[in-house]
Amino acid sequence: MSNLQVITSLDRHQIQKKTSKKVNGHKYVKKIKRNKLRLNYIYNENCLDTMSKMSDDFIDMTVTSPPYDDMRSYSGNSFSEFESIAKELYRVTKKGGVVVWVVGDQTIKGNETGTSFKQALHFKDVGFDLFDTMIYLKPPRGAVGNNKTYWQTFEYMFVLSKGKPKTINPIVDRENKEARNGDSGTKRLHNGSLLRLKRGGYSKYGRRTNVWEYLIGKGHSASDKIAHEHPAIFPEKLAQDHIVSWSNKGDLVYDPFMGSGTTAKMATINDRKYIGSEISSEYCKVARRRLESVTSVMTLPAI
Ligand SMILES: C[S@@+](CC[C@H](N)C(=O)[O-])C[C@H]1O[C@@H](n2cnc3c(N)ncnc32)[C@H](O)[C@@H]1O
């Protein structure tokens, strides 16, 4: 008989970790109770600390934008820290869960770092499938490195899945240029008889492509002003589009780099639960103020 204890009724939010040690050839197993994780809460800490409190297969989906290369002076996030984060994200993601990793590259002396590709490939190494390489298209910004390059206008959105995605709710809002109703007609055959023909139609809207375009900046990225107290937000609509595509109502959404709280706000508005990590206390305050306005609006009686 195995001397490993079976945890039969693990409270969804009560995290336990098992460690074992051998004494005189006997294996002893110790169960360590971990902190209870608060849902709909942003932890002011390194995401590795938050994830260490999560049991395996805990999160339905993650949508996040890490600090990339050293474009902004956050906490000095190195590639080795990225490797630990990727491994932990795989462990805490449910089977069939999805991680959306929104990232771009820095250009140093006309040479792009390629960190985004390295990260995508590393995610595959830790076990994720690269389900889709999507593009986040935005209005062109200053030429990178020098004025001789084409205008920089996109970032990657790597959609990584732990096996086959368990939830795919495609957004159907692409206007179909060939939209038309079905119709029918007749064609006279050689023998003089009439053949009835039916031509199928095309609906007005079709499934989106994997290039998603958003206007950015004040008045576009966020419906509130508080968000812009953070220097690198992604659009609310981008977070929402991924949340509704890869999760269902009631699911748990994680953002390890919560910044101004965009993911938390859009998870709340779309009836999902969330957990976030944000290393900067300043940005945590921004996110909490931003969320207060959403939750107070949401508790107002319907008109
Ligand atoms: C690109 S911003 C995210 C912005 C966010 N998507 C938004 O819309 O506001 C990245 C954030 O990650 C935070 N950060 C950097 N390293 C971190 C770490 N190891 N754990 C948690 N947060 C971290 C930074 O302080 C920064 O606010």
C-alpha cells in the first residue's frame, strides 16, 4: 500500500502541498496547508508568490501582458524569471485552459530582440500547445530604432493551451462583404426539363480573423481615466474579447501582471471571477480605485 495520502475533498480554494522525506528507508508524507486565496483580489506581490499558493489545475484562463525586454523599468524581470513563470503558469492552468500572452519586442540598434518568439517557444517546451499566434493591430507608432523602418503597428497575442482548449466561443462580428440571401432558380436541361437550383447565402457577419484591431490612447483604450495612470495598458476591449472567447461565465481568470487592473475590470463586467498579481503597490492602488468604480456601478439598481 502506498503511504501517500490521498486528498479526497480538496476545498477549491484551500491549497495544500505535499512534501515527502525518507527516514530509515521509510517515506513520510507531510501535508502543508497553504494560504487561502482570495477571489476577485489583486495580490501586491511577485506573481511567482501568488502562483505558489495555487493548487495544480486551478485557473480557467490567463490574459496578460508582461513587461517585455527592458522597455519599462518595472522589477527587473529577467528571462530566468520568465522561465519560472511559464512553468508555474502551466502547473496552475486547468487541463484545456488557455494563457493569452500579449507581447512585443524591443529593437536595439536596428536589431529586434526576438524575445517574444523565444518566450512562445519556451511555453511549448514547458508543455503548452501554441494554439494560435494572433496579432494585436494598433495605429502605427514611431518607426522603431530609426526613421528608415516601416511604422511599427502590432504586437503578438500568443494563445497557449494546456491540451485542446476546453472553451472556444468564437466572436462573429466580421462584416461579410459577400453577404447575400440564398435564392433559387431553374436551369433547362438537354432533354427540355427544368432543373431547380438552390444557391446558399452568406450571412451578414462571419467569424473573425486572428488579427484584432484596436484604437489606443485616451478615450479608446479604457472607458475610465484612472487606467491612464499606468504607462502600458492594453485595451479593455482586447481583454474582454479574449475573456469571452476562452472562458465561460463563472470561470476564474488570472492576470500575473495586472498593472492598472484591465483584466480584473473586464472579468468582473463579464461575470467571471479573477485573481491578479501586481508587484508595484502604486499600480495596485490604481487598479483598486478603478475596480471600485466598476463594482459600484454594477451594484446600482437597473433603470
Ligand atoms: C505591461 S504592464 C501590464 C498592464 C496591464 N495589462 C494593464 O492593462 O494595465 C506589466 C505590469 O507587470 C508588473 N510586474 C512586473 N514584474 C512583475 C512580477 N514579477 N509579478 C507581478 N507583477 C509584475 C509591472 O509593475 C507592470 O505594472
